[in-house]
Amino acid sequence: MKKVAILQSNYIPWKGVFDMINQADIFVFFEDTQYTKRDWRNRNLIKTSSGLKFLTVPIKKNFQKTKIFEIKISNDEEWQRNHYESIRHNYCKAPFFKEYHFILENIYIKNKWTNLSQLNIYSTKLIANILGIKTEFINSIDLKTTGIKDDKIISICKQLNATHYLSGPAAKAYIKEDKFKNANIELEYIKYEYPEYNQLYGDFNHYVSVLDVIFNCGKDSPKYIFQNKLEKL
């Protein structure tokens, strides 16, 4: 059995992305697909004392027919420092912030980013390694894909000799399940169900960056991320 998951890269993703990565044998960053505005490609949420806050990577405004891997980050030199300081300020009192502060150093201080996809892939791989994930990573731009939508997904799965394709639950609304059956690929949907943990700043919220889990839970973070709950067809 070989299970493949395929997803566009996200900026410092929420824990569900890492749960999906962990459940797959191969995770494909779906970077040669259309960039979507006001999405998770260039922004994510953190908790603060005054509520949820979006951290948004400024990008050059050339979205029309632009693939994710082509998106350039704006020349605003302050965004990296601003994001670093915002995360540091709001999580410095978290139990494991000092132990995992190096994540911020690696992402925001030691690197200068001009390409959004490269930033997202780097930070996702960095955090996956910290969480002990052993999944193989592949960038879709390194594959020879054909078709669009489901056909392109199936093309990637076939190239990687996948027997199972792991999808997010939202895809149920549009995915053509018969196409996967005809291709002899078993379709599975991940179920995003996670226990709560001690979280800063009021009411619990699951839908924030995975950094929230790591800074609050440290080495116990996998207990609150890796659920291995699937819904099969």
C-alpha cells in the first residue's frame, strides 16, 4: 500500500495539515496550480491577548493565471521582522516557547524570502521534522502532470504508484469519486478531530497555526495533532 496526499502549500499551517502529512507515505506540495487570493497560501492565524490575528505575507499583485510556485513576495523588508516579533510577543509566555524559539529564528531571521512557495515549503518541512514526521516530500512542479482538477490529482497518484489518495473533507463537495475508482485508487478523507490542550488567551481555538500547539505543548504536541482518523468510501 502506498498512500499519497496532495495539497497546496500554506503559510505556517494549522495542525490538520501536519496530521495529513503524517498519515501519507508521500506528501505532494501542489504548487503548479492556480494561486487563490484571500486563502491560506500567504496567511494564517495566531492567538493574541486581544483575539485572533492574521499574519499575512505581502505578495506582488499579479494573481491572474499565476501558479503558486510563481508568486513573488513583496519587497517590503519589514514583514519578516514584524511576523517574528508578533509571534514572539504573543507566545513568549507559553510553556515551551524558549525551547522551540529556534523555529522562528530559522524562518524569519536566518533567511530572506522572495518566493512564497519556497517559504511555505521550507517552514512546513522544518516543522514536520520537529514533529518527527517521516513522510517523503515531493513538489508537483518536479512531476509531469496532465489534465486539470481530479484528472491532475490522479495523474500525480499514478506517477507515484499510489494505491490510496488521502483528501481533505471539503473535497467531498466537488471530487469525482468514480474517477478514482476507475483508476484503481482508493479514496479516503481525513477527519479533523482533535483534543484540546492548555492554550493561551481565553476560549480554545483549533484553527490557528501549528506553532500554537508546539509552543504550548512541546514534545507532547504529536498527541494533539496525529489522530489517524479516516473516513473511507
